[in-house]
Amino acid sequence: MKHRYEALLVLNTQGREDTVKEIIDRLESEFQHEGAQIEQVQKMDKRPFSYMAGPLNAGYYVNFVFNAEPQSIAKLRSKFKLDPEIYRQNYQRLEEKKEKSPKKVAKAK
């Protein structure tokens, strides 16, 4: 059964700021290759880190909202861990999208 997830990826674009679009397109195809259906991609621009925990002082944040099988998250995590263009990754399961029922109108007496 597919669940709804959110993946926040921090990209290492140091020296390659002009290739961000190609990196995001490649990541989208990686998600789809693992059977995920992407709902939304938010490009959140380059942001500085609050403190330096490594060689980078800033990263390009991208947020993916998608539907996927639970076992595909482990596959994506291990695949992206080996990718030098992904600096950090975080996955979170979201609540299922609920359809809003139309409001009931009071009957006139």
C-alpha cells in the first residue's frame, strides 16, 4: 500500500549553481524509477546553514511530496547517500490527503 511522504533534500551545488534544474530533474526521475508518484516539487532556493558542520556553508533546498511504497524509502535513502550532489536528506510520512466534503446548507423553514 502506498503512503504519502515528504522528502527534504539539501543539494551540494557549490560551483555548479547553473545546473540545479538538471539535478532536480534527475532526482525526479530517480523517484519515479523507484515507483514513486510525485505530487509536488518545491524549489526552496539556496540557504545558508545556521552553523557549519562540514565543508559547506550553504545548500540548495528541494522539497518533494510523493506517494510510494514504504520499502522504496530505504532504497531511495541508500541510493541518495552515495550521490555526491545530495548533502543531506530527510524523509517524513505525511497524513493522507482527505477530500473536503461540501458544506451542508441549512434548510429554510
